[in-house]
Amino acid sequence: MAAIGSAAPAGAKARWGLVDIAVVIYALVPVLWIVSLSFKTKETLTDGNFIPRSWTWQNYVDIFNTNEFIRALVNSIGIALIATVIAVVLGTMAAYAIARLDFPGKQVLVGVSLLIAMFPQVSLVSPLFEMERGLGLFDTWPGLILPYITFALPLAIYTLSAFFREIPWELEKAAKMDGATPAQAFRRVIAPLAAPGVFTTAILVFIFCWNDFLFAISLTSTESSRTVPAALSFFTGSSQFEDPTGTVCAAAVVITIPIILFVLFFQRRIVAGLTSGAVKG
Amino acid sequence: MAEIVLDKVTKRYPDGALAVSDVDIEIADGEFVILVGPSGCGKSTTLNMIAGLEDISDGELRIDGKRVNEKAPKDRDIAMVFQSYALYPHMSVRENMAFPLRLAKMDDATVQRKVDDAARILDLTQHLDRKPANLSGGQRQRVAMGRAIVRSPKAFLMDEPLSNLDAKLRVQMRTSVSKLQKQLGTTTVYVTHDQTEAMTLGDRVVVMRGGLVQQIGSPQFLYEQPANLFVAGFIGSPSMNFLPATLENGGLATPLGSFPLSDRVRMLVESANAPREVIMGIRPENFEDAHVLDPSAQSGGGTFTATVDVLESMGSDKFAYFTIEGETATSAELDELAADAGANELTASGPQIVTRLSAASLAKPGEDLDVWFDADKIQLFDPADGRNLTYAG
């Protein structure tokens, strides 16, 4: 019995391990393939080998030598950061109000933000295009930042209000009794406890803005505001007939790195159970 | 240090529900007052109104003679201990206790000295650098107390501060809270649903029910002279026994038998204009095993015989439970008390009574016992409105 008892979990573990490996491989193969292509020389690009036969950094050198890519990278970072900061600040305030206050129209606010989150973005592209051209926002940073905030806010509000609800009401009452103004209570008690939630939300919103292709391609026309995902589609080789696959892959790898860094950097902050010990339990 | 006066304080919610109505309490400087009642009686709402965490719909709250209805909690200079302790989890014990002082912009040396003093009083000195998550329930409770006492406020408000502790610790902490309050001499308002805490801690106890103050008085006074059926049933453990009774020919007919009223009781009942049908209340300690008592000591009382259902020997005395044949006393107050105590209806065969007998009693479960009770100690209540017909106070 004992032998069977100990063998069965080991077998189950091995099976789960195999399933895990299969899932990870399935998810990573396309990514690794892109990495592999980005290191291949132009001649071996189509040889079908997963591991490049001849390695080269040339693709990376090329993209950083073109103004096109650097400019797009600057646009991407700027637009995504500004949109993230604004969306998270507004979202924090709205989520706090939704979680803590009772005000007329609260249900409407929640409903509308859900509606926006569910609205198909494709259907808005043409009207937005016309409106932004009329308003002079077309092909500018604000022209992208505004729609990003619109679609990131519901995400931010939903994530953050869940976090605020987790923070015990009594902590705020305690802060008030200890002599804090509402602003002090928020800044010194609520905000530090909500920090993991704010960082999580910031990452989600940043990834959303960073990855967007639809608005980036439709609402920009020059490199003054074109972000990397859109710029990639305009990549050409040194001549019009040259295949830009290598440089596109190199650029794709480069723009994935900030996301990975972002997640790794903030992962430490996303610690569950920060509120443990505040109240009983 | 301050006196707190509640003058017809009322809390009405926007949906019209009346949580607290016309509460008049005068709390003297340095007094320890307990608000007690079943859940939903408005005691916590009353405390929150004193704290400033809830608005006062009507009436006036005065601290040190000044109206504070419109003042924010931070301007009232009172500290509160919460049931959940509400410690700031991201701060160490030292920072938790220093928080009110930092908000008051005190200099570092003063903060350090005050926190160290409070920590010494509460025996927290070796825990000052730990986070609340790493403390035991009792330690967290002490940190919460520390945060309250550290800035020497005008008054302490405590919202069931001991109800999250286990039974043994609760008794210990009860003693230390009482000592601490005497030592500091700070006006304290303490909310609890536990009548034992109310009886043992308070200088005065305020019994509340359904948003109304039922009676205010010292614990002993509430015990001996409850103003109505609700207070009588709520105060005391085990609680008072209630039986239906009929007043006739200067005597009382009860399921325990008929007996004449004592002169004291008769005079009170006559002046109270009592109805014929009443509810008799009698405390467990007013019963005694008839065999233990001298026959001479048994005058002025009645005797009945019943079968002992359950016998609990506490060493110093014995609690014997009987089921009496006859009707059960009914009234709105009694139903509410039963619901609050979670009493079940399993034994509907007749009224249950609890008696506290001397340890010398030879009572045995399942055997008949002659029980004597003191007819002068009975209390009579009007079943219609619950008022105490024998209230002398």
C-alpha cells in the first residue's frame, strides 16, 4: 500500500510536468522562432532551421541605424507611459470612489465603463479618424493618448476597485480617529496598501497601450507619432524589393524587452497578503 | 479628559430607518461607561456618532460643554479602539503607535518618549519593531490600545475591543483594560454585547434595545432593580427565570404554586397599578435546596418539587435545571432576548428554570428535589409593556 501511495503522486506529478512543458513549448515556439529569425543572415533566412547556422547582429544594427525605428520607439515609450500615468491616476480616484462612497449615478458609472470595455474598437476607428482630422489631433501624440486612456480606464477602474475593496474600511476610520484628514488618510494609509494593485494595473494598462496596433496604424500617418507596432508594418529593406523579415523580427524582439523588464521589475511589488495583520484573521 | 453629554441624540438613515433615537447620556469626567445590548440595538452607531464617524441626525453632542456635532473626528481629540484593531499593516508597532503623534506634528524626541512610555505600560517594548502580521491576537489588541493612549486624548471609545480574543485572554485583558482606565483616569465609552463585560468593567452601564436606552445605572443597580423585562433578562448570567403568574387575593398564583406576596412586594405592586396577569421574574440564586435550609429560614418563601433535568456542579455551587409544568411566559421582550441568545424551541413542554443551589445540595439528575425560593426577591413585570411593577428605584 505504501509503495502505491507514494508512487501515485509521483506519477501524477510527472504527468502534470509533461503537460506544463507541452504548454510552455506551445506558447514559446513562435517567440523563439522570431528570436531565431532575427539572428539569421539574409542568406539563411529561409533555410528552415530553427537554430541559425550563421549568427549575426546585423539586423539589430540595421534597425538602430534607421531613424524610422528609433523615432517609433520614442513615440511608443512616450505615448504608453503618458497614457498609463493618466489612466492609473484617474482610475485610482474613480475606483476609490466606487469602492468606498455612495453617490448617485454610481451604478451608471460602473455600467458605462463596462460598456466601453466591451465596445468593439474597430467600429470606432473611422469616426475617430474623421474627428481627429477635424480637431487637428490626427497624427499627434494626444491623438493616440486620448483613445488609449478611454479604453484603458475601464480596465484600470475594475482592477483597482477590486483592490480597494480588499482594504478594510476600519483602517481609514482608524486613521481619521488618529487625527488624519481624508487626504492624509488616503496618502499615508490607503495608498501604501493599494500600491500592489496600482502597480498591477499600471502594468496591464502599459501593455495594452504598448501592444496596440489598430489605433496606431489608423490614427497616424508619419513618423511624428507612429508607434513601433505600426512602424514595423512600414519596414522595408535597403531596396524596395528586399525582404525586411530579419529587421522586423529584430524590432519585434526589441519591443518585447521593455514589457519583460516591466513585469520583472514590478513583480516584487505584486505581493499578495500585504494587508495581512491589519485586522483579525 | 472630558465629560461627554449626549442630548437627545438621534440617528436616522436616509431610507428612514431609525437606528438610535433620543439618547440622553451624561458621562462624567473620568467615568467608564458601557453601552450594552443585543446586536442591532444601536450601540455601535451611538459610539460612531460620538467619534464623528457617523453624522448625528438630531440632538446635540457636547464634549467639555462644547457642541461638536459638526466637528470632524480629528478635531474632537478622542481615540478609538476598533473590534478588528485596524492596525496599519505596512507600519511597525512603533510606527503604528507613533502615527497619531506624527499627524499632530510632534518632534521626534517627544514621539519617541511617548511611544516608549505607552509600550512600557502595555508591555510591548520588545515588540516595537515588529509588524502587526507577526503579532498574536492579544499583542495586536494591546497595540491598538497603545495607539489610543499614546496621545492622551480627552476620551477613549472602544468598540467591542475584546470580542476577537479567546475566552481566557479576554478575561485577562478585561482586567488590564479596567486597570489601565483607572490608572489613566480617562473618560471611556465601551461598547459590548457581552453582559459579563458590561457588569465587570463599567462604572455605569447603559442598556440599549432597538435604538432606545432602556436603563442607565451602576451594574449592581441594574441587576437588582431592572426597569423592565428586557433589562432583567439581559443582565445576569445565567439569566433571570420568567414565569407567568396571576395576582389574586394578595397572593400570587404561579406554575411553582401559590404563595402570599411579601409586604414590600405588595406595596410596590399596588402603587404600580398592576394588571391581574403578570410575569414573575426570579434570579437563579434566589432558589435553594429545601433540605439544606433550616425550616425557620424557609418562612417568607414557597416550596415546590420538580425533577432535576440537568445538574452542573461548579464546585462552589450547583446549577440545577428544571422543567415546570404549565404555561411559558410570553412577551415581545422575552422573544427578542431568546432570539439574541440563540435559544431553540426544542423544549416546548413547559417553562425551564435555572436555580443556583448550595454545594451542599444532594440534588441528582433525574430525581425529584424540593426547592425553596425567596418570595421577597421576586420581580413582577407587566406582560403588555414589560415595565417592572416592583421597581423601587
